[in-house]
Amino acid sequence: MKSKNNVKKVKFPNVFVLNLYFCHSRINYFYMKKVLYCSSLIFFLVACGGGKSPEMKRLENEQKALSLNTELNSLQMKLTQEQATNASLQQEAQQINENANNRTVAFSEASSAEATASQAKKAQKELKKAEKINSRLAESNKKIEKIQKEISKIQQKIAKTGVKVDFSEQNN
């Protein structure tokens, strides 16, 4: 076959074209099958796994309330221990402050300069002790306030959950 420009056209056999077409369509078929399978699987997982049952939500809220109650109990124990420590520190501070006050009054009544100097050194030591114990007492008071704030925050969280957990035995 010659065309008008004396160029010979080459015609491919129909078998070759059909073979390319079928090979290409088989590749698309398998690819499409995989895509369809994956998309249906994803759709199924999203549709069935998205929601939680009310019983599951209730149990999760109870679990959260139990963990908050555990934390609350541990904080209350810390508070009790710190209050006991604070009470002993207050007694100790009161005694040391009285001793420091007595020492400051005593050295001013001394007759000689040496006696006054030694009593002033003793008064200084007592005042340093009083300063240390008073700072420890102040730290203890701050710690008690901090624990009380944490306890109130946790009590608010427990109230927000609205779950009251019963510690009763279940007969199965």
C-alpha cells in the first residue's frame, strides 16, 4: 500500500493489538480487584469499629473514677503525714524560738566584755537554729497548702465524671 506521498504504511496485525489490549485489561482487572477489596475492608472497619457501646463508656468512666480515687487516697495519706510533721516542727520551733529569745535577753545583762561576747555567740547560734527551723516550718506549710490544692482538683475531676463506684461483692 502506498499513500499519496509514496510512503509505505505499515499495518500491524490485529492479533498483536488484541493481545496488548487483553494484557492491559487483565492488569487493570487485578489492580481494580485489589483496590475494591482494600476499600471495602476499610469501609467495614470504619463503620463497625467507630462507636463504643454505652456499657464500654460506663466501664471506662468507672476506671477513670477508680484511678482518681486511688490518687486522692495517696494524696490524703501524704497530707496526714505532712500535718504530723508540721505539728512536730511547730513544737520544736516554739521551743527553739523561746531559747533564742532568752539568749538575746541574757547577753545584754552580762558584766564583762568577754562574757558579753561569748553570750552573743551563743545567742547567734540559737538564732540560726531558730531561723532554720522556722524556714523548715514554712516549707512544710507550703507543702500542706499544695497538697490541699491537688486534693481539691482531684475531687473536682471526680465530681465531673459523675460516677460513684460501689465496692460491693458480685455473686456470679
